[in-house]
Amino acid sequence: TRYISVTGVQTCALPISPDDFRAADTLPAIREALGRAGIRASQVWIEVTERGFANDAACRETIAAFRKAGHPILIDDFGTGYSSLAYLQDLDVDGIKIDKAFVGSMTTDAPSKSVGPHIIGMARALDIHMVAEGIETEAQRVALRQRGVQLGQGWLFGKAMPLAEFLPFWREHARPTVET
């Protein structure tokens, strides 16, 4: 997954299954691969679906380990499971990925068009990052930007690609960043 900020900053995310997220060898394998590729951990969000975040101590330890290694943690498909403000507040995550169903309906007359703005309001109340999934039109990008969504993903910005294509693409399009 490649994200292009609605403000122009580029990052990427690595979707991880709930089982791999909890596996002891996942973080070391990611660390090694990024080291070989010359990519900083802070440039790669770790993305796990809601069901991957069991509300237990082991999950919190795993989140802490990834964050200590420098990876931001993102809840994928937020809003499609049993999301709530309390659930989101209890997890020490850096952001949410707003499901494309809610992004797509925001600029239509669909009955669900208000769900996306409510999710955005929850994330803003907790001061966490937001990634909008499935941005296909300029109107969607503008509407999300106006509501304060920081990052977007979708066909408007680029196609999905395998790792062998992604790394050269990243090197060609990544903007230099200054770490403090």
C-alpha cells in the first residue's frame, strides 16, 4: 500500500495479518528487509485490521514493540467492525484507515454519506492520524482535505504494485525528509 498525503508527503504501509502481527519473528524480519532497502522504519506504517487488535496485554505489548522500533501503527478498515470511541481510545495507535465505503459515499447523496465525517470527528477528537482509503476522484480528495484528513490512498494517486515495482517507484518519487 502506498499513501500520498493530501498535502504531498509520501509514506507507505505494510498490511500485516493479525497472526503475523502477533508472531515473534515478524518485527525482526521487517527490520532486516527495510535495512537492506535503505528505508527508515518511520516511513513504513504497520497496518492491521480491527480484528487484529484483541483487547489484551499481549496485543498492547506488540503495539509497543513496533512503535519502539519506529513504526507508526494504523488500524485498517476502521468503521467496518466493532469500532467505538472507547475502543479507539484504549489502543495506543497512531492512526486509522477509513474504509473506502465511507470515503466513496461522502461526496454522494447516499444514506451513509455522514458516516465518514463522524469517523473523522472521532479521530480528530483523539488527535490521531487519518488515512482515507479508496480515493478515486478529485472531489473526494478535496472533501477529505477540507475535513482534516492527512493521508490518502487510491487510484487517484497510483495503482497497487508488487514489491519489486514498488521499491524503484519509492526511490523515484519519495521526497527527502528531515528527521529531528
